[in-house]
Amino acid sequence: MTDSAPAASSSAAPPPPAAAKTTVDIGDTLPSLAVKNEKGEDVETSTLVVEKGVVLFLVPKADTPGCTQQACGFRDIWQEFTTLDYDVYCLSADSPNAQSKWQTKKQLPYQLLSDPKRVLIGALGAAEGSRTKRSHFVFEKGGKLIDKKMPVKPVDSPRLALEAIKRAKA
């Protein structure tokens, strides 16, 4: 008697379920998740887009040269975003305490959002292992994604986000 492989069954197992979506694409909605701001207060992301559009720019680590360049770039043209009815938020995996110190040191006029477990960062598709990809996401009022850049150069991110909003409003 010889050993042989069992015959293939005609009722093959169903294919594995599709992997959960790990990024947002143009036209998708801002994921509804809870994060903390630089004061340690809870922020529900879905509430951010109820009355205004939102720019979320992501930095790998607060108070480092590239991240500071990007953050100060948004700071320097922040009024242009608010004039267009958009709020700006910086998102990183840093602690609220580290973000608060950076915000004070660099006089950043917008909120910083802390996502140490990278739940929102991952939902946006910007998690790369234990790192955060430098990027930005522009959500119109109501939460629909109208622009994203990933990766993006720190010096270009503020201008590109502002241009995307101006194009959408044209």
C-alpha cells in the first residue's frame, strides 16, 4: 500500500477575508477615532469636520528639524487656511506633553493630536512599522478626503495643502 495525498475536495475552503483597508483614498471619509490633543484632552476626529474643513499633517517626531520645518510652515500660513474655513492639526505619535512643549517653543497656533498607538496614523495609511510617514491629508467640511500627499517634503507640505484647498473651492 502506498501513501498518497488526499484528493482535492470540491468544496474548497472559502478564500480568506479581504484585509482591512489600511489607507484612506480620495473620496473616503475621515476615520472616526479618539485621540488626545496637546493638553491631554480627548478629541473625536469625526467632530473636527462638522463645521469646517480640516488639514491633518503628520510628522514622524515632534521638535526634530524636518518636523519643525513642516510645522512652522503651517504656522506661517495658518491664517490663510482659517480664511478658507479650514482648521489645521498636526498629528504624531508623540505624547501630549512633548507636543505641548513643542507647541509653546515654536508658537504653533493650531492643535497637536497625539496618537501614540498609531491607530489614526495607521487608518490613514501613514504607519510604517514604528514610524510615521511624513504626509498631509485635506478633508472638506463633512469629512470627505479631497487631497493627500504621502510622502511629502516638509518645506512643500503647507503650500501643497493650501493649493489643494484653493483648487477645491475654485
